[in-house]
Amino acid sequence: MAEITTVTFDLWQTLLLDERNLGEARALVRLEGAQSALSTRGKDFSIRHIREAYNSCFVQCRDIRDSGLDVDFIEQVSIFINHIEPGLTNSLDQAVVDNIAHTYADSFLTHPPPAHVDAIEVLQGVKDLGLRIGLISNTGMTPGFTFRRYMEDRGMLEYFHTLIFSDEVKLAKPSQDIFTIALDALGATPEQTIHVGDHVLNDVVGPKRCGMKTIWISGFYERVDPNDLESMPDITVAGLSAVLPAIAELSDRLG
């Protein structure tokens, strides 16, 4: 059996803990920012209209991710603007588009979710085990470069040998390709790697299809079929604090 050399982490609800009210607050910043920027060019739209465009953008981007792909951040902003009015992006000055994009990205830092209280301790523990550490995250409505700022501000960034964000590679979990990119960057094989995350499809099924071991953090999602072997993690834990003992247990099993 291969020796464990590498651990990859999910981000959302694993190393950071987001809440619906924070997501709604970020959305409002994006809507008001777009409304303000467009009004400077005589384009007056109600918040309700812009919200409908934002929701349509969300659905379109979600459907793309569900296919295993993703769009880069600038493309997502363009999709949003063009849902406000078809073809609007091409009729705007670049400065207006940049203004909307800036507010869209920085809304995450205006209403940031807290990092998990155990995040640094767990990352340090994995580092102390001599294991390489990677991040594999679907980005949603927030770009990877904003997550890097968030992680650096909280002392998390230094622990990672590589960070793979879906908007930057235009691939999304649970696609096997995004895991392969991370493994290649880390110089690891699937058999040498444990993936840690909360989402059954993205963080258990996806990495298992690649041959990786999995530690599933329960409590955020449920397994639809408890008897489904594909969605059965190697170890289930109730919280991030239990990940280090789980890594040790898996390493002992494989040793």
C-alpha cells in the first residue's frame, strides 16, 4: 500500500464557515455596486431587476459547474452584466466593467465568513506530520484571488504547497480533472493522498473516483443513500478538530 504523503482540503464549510445571512449581505453589495456603476453611464436599473439578473447568473454558472466545468471570474461578471441587459458588457466603458468586477470580488472581504476556529491548528498539525498540503475549491461567486487574500490575512496561506480554484482552472469538483491538476502540482499519486471536505459529491465521490482516500466532515450535507459505496468516505468525522486523528488512523491502515 502507498504511504500517505499529501493531504488536500476543501475550503467552504471546511476551513471557513459561511452562513446564509453573510451570503445575502455580499449579494446586496454586488447589486448596489452594479447599480451605482451603471448609473454613471445613464443606465438606471432597479435593485429588483439587477437581483433577477444576479440570480440568473448564479443559475447559469451553477449549471456549468454541475457539468464539471467553470467560468473564469471576468466571464462570470460579464454573464451577470449581460443578464441585466443583453449585450450590455460590450457597450460599457472598461472602467465601468472593472468597477463592477471590483465590487463583486471585494464583497466577500466586506462580509467575510469566519475561518474555522481549528483551521490553523489542523494545518499546523498536518505540516508537523511532514505531509504536503493542497487546497481544491469550487469558488462560486467569489474569485480565487480574493480567497488568497482572505487566507493570507488569517495566516492560512503559508501552509499550502498549491491552491487550485475552479475559476482559475475552469474546472469544478467533482470532476476528476481538477483533482488530477492538484495531484500533479503536489507531485503526489491518488493513493498517497487524503482529501478532506464536507460535500458528499464534491469531496467524497469526486476524489474517490480518482483513487484518493477521503475524510468527510459530516453535518452540512447528508449521504442520500447510506448504502452507496461510491459516497462512503474512508472516515467520517464530526468536525475539523477530528481530522488529525483521522489522518493518523488512515496512515496506520495503509502502513
